[in-house]
Amino acid sequence: MPNNVHSGAIAAFIEVSGSAAAVLGAGNLSIAGCATTQLNITFLSLGDSRYLDANATIVHRTGTQAVVDVTITSDDGRPIAKATTVCRIFEKRAVVPAPPVSFFRPFVVQNSGDQRNAR
């Protein structure tokens, strides 16, 4: 069947959808991104439709973690997969300006002659 979607592609779609919901659902501009720490998927039917839709809902959120339920459906509304993903959220780090160039001392290599007898 030419329209079958591989389960690995569906898993990747779930992971991206869950991560997007975790980051965008925060409403906080200080978030840099997230990393999926857990992903549980139940495949319900064959992904044999031309298009798949993802519906991601945040079910629990703390300052550093979000739990997201994701449902994948076919273009006719048939459920393809249900998943729960846990995302670790990272905030942007404050940028500290570099010190002025004069702060650094130049590094000079000195040749001290024969190093075998030096102490």
C-alpha cells in the first residue's frame, strides 16, 4: 500500500508535536527548548491515510517539565495512535558580555634551553 506511514515516522511526529506543545504552551519567551525524557505510544490502527493530524494537550506542567497527551488521527478522523510524552524544559541562559580585550594577557612561550636537567 503506497499510503502506509511507518510507525517510526508516526513516533517522530508524536515527539515533535509533544515538544512543540510543551514549548509553545508555556507562553514564556525565556524558554530555549525541550528534550523528550519519556515517550509512551499505543498504536491503534494502520497509518494508511494520505494525511495525519496531531492533537497535543498539556496535562501537567511544572517550571522544568511538561506532560503532554498526543493523539494522531487519519484524515477521516480515525484514531491511529495515542501517546504520552514527558518533556524537560530548558530556559534561555543570560548572555554575559565578553570582557574587554585588554583583560587578557598575551600568552608567550619561552624557550628555556635543555629541559632534561631543569628543575
